[in-house]
Amino acid sequence: HPAGVSPLCGNQKGTFAYTTVKDRLPVILTKCVDSISRELHAATTTTTASDASSLAPLAQTERATEGKQIIAELSKLVYELQRDRPLQRINDTEEDAASWNSVLESLGGKEGGPATWFGTPWLFSECHMYRKIREIFVVTNYWKDHDVFARQQKEPSFWGSVKSMEELAKHVKDVEVSTLDEELKTHVLREFVQFSLWGNQTDLSLLQNVSHADMHKLQTSTSASLQQLEEKIIVNDSKLLVDAISKIKNGRIDFILDNAGFELYADLCLADWLVHSGVAKQVVIHAKRIPWFVSDTTERDFYWTLDAIQQHATTIRDDTLHSRIQTWRAYLEKGTWKLTVDPFWTLPYSFWQLPTEGGNLWDDMCTSQLLIFKGDLNYRKCVYDGNWATTTPFSEALGGLNNPQTPPLVCLRTCKSDPVVGLRPGQAEDLDKADPDWRVNGKWGMIQYQARAAQ
Ligand code: F6P
Ligand code: MG
């Protein structure tokens, strides 16, 4: 690891890294087991929709046998994790397997031993779990493309958010049809940035037990509640961000997406406004290649969301919502919006390694005028998931990402893990008094901007 930074590890008691590896990851895996059990049950009943219903009887039997095998493999993973056993190599033929295995080999564990679940950097072991889940599915015949988080987690959470989406669509329409002076336009932009920021509260890996009613409360989209929420933004570089954006005309802006559902929708509203207001001629939207951290947006989630909103708008006869989706589809058709999926985002690297390991993806991103990194995991990756003092300057914590090739960037993140940088002296102590869980409970946000580094 580079000098001056120690990555967080699952064995550091008292950290959220420890809580996650010890308690949260087993729960997430157990939910996967539960989800496959339900799928298998659904396949045996005629009343429930199932992916198996179109299969011939023999294929249905083979699918069920594979399903049981998947459950056994997932259970083995929980067992190994809870006993801090060595992390296993990736044993499938996916194109990224070699990269995973070479990072695993380079890590090693205590006293020359193998890397174990608690003993390796948290960022690696947590990402490794999602890649192992992928392996378990991808080696089968009938479950290859199965997204274990879709049906029971991402889709219900989407349907729990549609009220908020309807409200936000009305707001987007109102501001788009109004004649706004420069000051008001700036205000609207700040609002959309905040919608996108607070949309990140609804990450499903953290909110395993939140009801749909609570989700709606989290997403209340009135300007008054946004003003109250401003107090909860512990680093607020909105002004720097808005100044930088106002200098861009017909440029390219990149979104490195986080979660599907309401967060994705809020991100797309921001992307829409950037196009509408003449800032962006192109918006490049980066999604995940495989199911990732429960609720992260895959390509399937992206198009599923557009279809689902359209279907909902038709059902409730909401023309405003309907025409919003038509606008977005037109952006995608014309290439004004471009959805892209690169394997880099689901590799175990931090973003310090983007310039060296990012290949074509990175060369292409360097032509952007602004990179918008969404969410907590992307923040962790930007700052190397390091155990930083909270007063460390953001530019320093960005390490290899802070170089003259890197476009200006902003992180929009609600705090759900230990790494936090760029605070004023004494600020962390004040936060500790105000809310002992401020680092991890998702109630506090950051809009952290970094201009391009000098040559
Ligand atoms: O579990 C680790 C973690 O990165 C948390 O910090 C957070 O709860 C979650 O995964 C991902 O959050 P987000 O969807 O905001 O990246
Ligand atoms: Mg996420």
C-alpha cells in the first residue's frame, strides 16, 4: 500500500468495517439464500410468476437442482466468512477473474499466511463477496444472469418510491417551463444536486429493514425540507460546484452511478437539468456490470426502471411522469445520454488506480468536464478506503486520482462508513456530540468538490 495511508480492515474492532464483515455481510448473504429458496418455491406453485414456468419439465428439474447447489454454495460462503477463513480464488471464466486473483495473491495475510475475510482490507473482502456471489450464479446453466437482489429487494424498493418520483417529475416540469434568471437557475441546480445527494440515503445494503413508508419519508422532495437538510451537509462545496458547472457550455458530464431506485431517478433528474440548461451536450452514465452491493444500478436495472416508470405512469394516467420518461428515452436514442458498463467498476481496485488500471475507460473519462461520483462506496474508493484523520485535505486523500489529467470531480455521498476527510479542526468532535453514529447512519451528507490539479 502507498506510504501514508492504511486501509481499513475487518479486524479493526470498533470500526464500521468490523461491524460490516461480522454482522452485515452474513445478513446480506442469508437474504440471498432466502431469495433463491423463494424462487424455488415459486417454481413449484402455479399461482406465482417464476422464471421456470417457460421451461420444459426436465429443464425445470435441472434448474431446481442448480438452485439447491447455489443455496449450498452461498451457505458455505457465510460459514467461511464467519470463521475468518482464507478468501478463495475466483474460479469462473469471466474476463475479470484474472485481475481478481492477482490482487488476492498480492494481498496475503498475517505472518505470511493467506488473506482472510477479516484480515484483508475491508474494501477488498467486501467487493470479493459480491464477486463470489456472481461466480456462484455464472457457472450454472439456468441462473447465469440471475440478479439475486432484483426481485426481492431492488424492485419492491422501486415500487415503494414511485410517489416520490411522481412528485419530483412535477417539480422538474415546473422548473423547465418557467423563465428563470441566472440566480434562480443556480438555485434550481443546487436543488437538483441535493436531490441526487439525498437519494443516496436509500441504499439497500444498509437499510435492510426499512419499510416503504419510511422510504417515502426519506425522499420527501419539497424545497423546505431540503433547506433543513442543508444543516446535515458536513462538507458543502455546492458553491464551488455550481461555479464550475456554470462555466461549462455544451460539455460532457459523467455520472458514476450508485444505487437503482429513487437514487437513480434523482440522478437522472439532475442529468436532465444539466442537458436542459445547456451545460451538457452529453451525459455519460456508468453502471455496474454485475449485481453489486445489493442495490447498485446494473444495465438491466436502468432499463427496467424506465419501463417500470412508464408502465406506472400509464396506469395512473400521469402525463407529466410519462413525458419525462419519453424525454429520457429520446436522450438515449440521440446519444445525448450514453449508458456504459465497464468491468473496472466491479473490480476490487480503489480509484487511486483508475489512471493506471482504468485503460480505455480512463482515457475516455479524461475528456469529460466533470465527474460526479455517487454514493458511499464510490467515496470509499476515491479516498482509498483509508483510515484518514478527518482533517486530511480531500486533495491528499484522492492520492493518484488527484492529477492534472483528472477532470474536476465531485462526490455526492451520504455517510455510511468510516472514511471522512476535509473536515474543519474540531468538526468531527462536534459531530460526535451531536450524533454518535454520524459517520455511518446515512443522515449526514457531503458535497465534496475537487478542481483539476495544477500541471
Ligand atoms: O457496506 C459497506 C458500504 O460501502 C457502506 O458503507 C454502505 O452502507 C454501502 O456499502 C454502500 O452504500 P452506497 O450504496 O451509498 O455506496
Ligand atoms: Mg450502492
